[in-house]
Amino acid sequence: MSFENIFGSGGSEANSAKQSAESLDKDTPGAGDVSEAVRKLESERDPWLVRQTAHGAFDVMGFLTPLFQKINETSAGQRQVAENPGSTSAMASSTLKASGPPRPSIGDEDMPKLEDLSKLIGNRRGFALITTGLGASEGLAVDPSQDTAYVADRSGVKLSAVKIATGAQRVVASGLGDIGDVKLDGKGKAYTTDYAAGRLLAVNLSSGTSSVVAAVPGAYGLALDGAGKAYVVSHSEGKLTAVDLQSGQKTTVAGGLPVGIAAVALDGKGKAYVGQKDHGGNLYEVNLADGAKRLVTSLPGASAMRVELTGDGKAYAIDHLNGRLYEITLADGAQRVVASGLATCEGLALDTANGQIYVSNRESQLWQISQRAAQPLGGVGKVVA
């Protein structure tokens, strides 16, 4: 059957139905206008009796008549297109000739830029290598307001500042001894540990000068409470010590921790979390009021070299033995690896406001890892330059 026959028969069928509906509406007794008195009389009859005029059916017929008319008109239009398809193509052709073919315009501002591509790749992967050449880093702090990371170089006994956006770096202070962890007070000073000399140092970030705050044997990891105190862990003695930053006065918060502890982080609610670098990678919770402690979790065959808290009941810890970043739930100790390939990673810092994790290693690298990318199962996987 041809398209012409299809649309022709469709139009005929619709036209016949339309005419039948009009005839039925005209010839049926009771059709047309009916007085309200008649309608009222019928409504009072026994509902089981069939109404003589069947007004409900008339209403349906009134709806069907214009419907069949519309179908008839549509069929006629479709038939015209099927019989003469050139009419539509001719119309499109004339429009194209009048306006001409599209002429794209590409300027220099539309061309891809290398720096944009680099950022896109880094964001899609969830991580980026910010810079290299930072020495053997064992400490790291970040100041998001200045877009700057501060990296402690143990081999070079110096502290470097790195612009996160560009990777540009400069030495802030040198001659800092066996420098380990580093933290910022937000007031222009950094505090660092000198393990070999057993000291807590204060560094003026503007002048680069440093001074001794207190002697702390085995000083290795530290945290600041924002209220004038530093909490320092002794790697060699297994102690957590509170130091007044103004007077240098010391108070032992907790003893009896394992030798080899390296990290400390504060939750701001009276608890410290202490990570173990050697011998099992244990993470402990310490009550600052009475020194009571509990084992949160262990990382078999790994370390908890540095620990940082997210503020929502979780912690990140770096495993320098296997080059991995762990996410740990503090309530039950649940753990998972969210990044690997970080080499001998020994510096860790968080920028929770912007959702970024920063890791430095003894191979002179500084990495940026997206917290969002670390959330799905498997995290960001292995980081590669």
C-alpha cells in the first residue's frame, strides 16, 4: 500500500465518522436543546430506567464531532506532504539560501590554555603534584588565606613556603636543626620540633628568626590548641606534653604511651589523637583532663606517621612505610585507604574549608588531594605525576 492510499483512506475514515456523528446528533429524538424542566423531570425518575433522550450520550457526540473533523484535517495535511515531499525540502533550501551557511568564529580567547588543561586533568583525577625540590619533608602546614603551604625539610634544616596555585617556593627560615612537625598559629608564627636537640621552636614567618620555646626531649609531633598552648609528643619517651607558648611551662598530659609515637591532633573538645610511627601504626585517643587513653584502631603493617582531624568524626593518617593515606572513623576505628603512591610521606595538612588534603614526602614532593574525590569507595587510587 502506498503512502497516498494510507493517508487517503485515513482521511476518508475520519470524514465518514464525522458525518455519522453529525447525523446521529441531528436525527435522534431529544437531541439538541432540552429545557431545564425536562432535565429535572428525568433526574427524578428511577435511575434504573433508561432515559429516553440519553443526554449523557448527546454530550459525548458533541465531543466526537469536532474530534473527527480534526483527524480529517490532519490526514489531509499528511497526505499532501507524502505526495509532494519536495515542498518541505524546498522550503528548507530557500531558508538556507537566504541566511547562508553558518559561519563559526573562533578567537584566541576560545582556544584551550595549557594551565586550564592542567587544572582540568588534576581535578578529574582528584589529585595534583604542586611542586618538587623541597628536600626530605617530615612536617607540613597550610595557610589557605595566603594560598601557602609551609614545608619542613629535615635534611636541609629549613622551612620553605610554597604558593599552592603556582608551586613557587622560597626559604622562610634556616638553621632549624633536626626539624620535624610544623604548625601555624595564624598570627605570623610557625612552631616546629627539633628532635635531635629536644626542643620546641617558634619561627617568625616575616623575619625568619627562630627562638626556643621549651626543651622537650624527643620532641617530634605537635599540635596547637589556639588558646596559647602546644601539645608535643615525645617519640623517644612515649609522652604527651602541654607547653605554654608564652612562658614555656610544661605539663605532662599523658605518659605510658608507646615509644615511637609521632603525631598528635586535637579535636577542640578535650581529646587528643596520637599516632604511632613505628611498631604497629596504632592510633590512640587521649583525654586531656586526666590522661586516660584508649586504642582507636591499628593499621597492620603500616604507620600513623601524621594525623589530622576532619571535624566530623573522622581522621586522616599517612602511612610512610607504604606511601598511603588512610581515612579512619574515630568512633569505631573503621579504616580504609583513600590514596596510595605517596612514597615516604611524612607531612600532612588539611584545608577542610576548601576540601583539600596536602601531603609532603621525603622525595621532595608536595601533593594536593581532593577530599571529595577521596570519598567514594577506593578513593583516588594511586597518585602519579
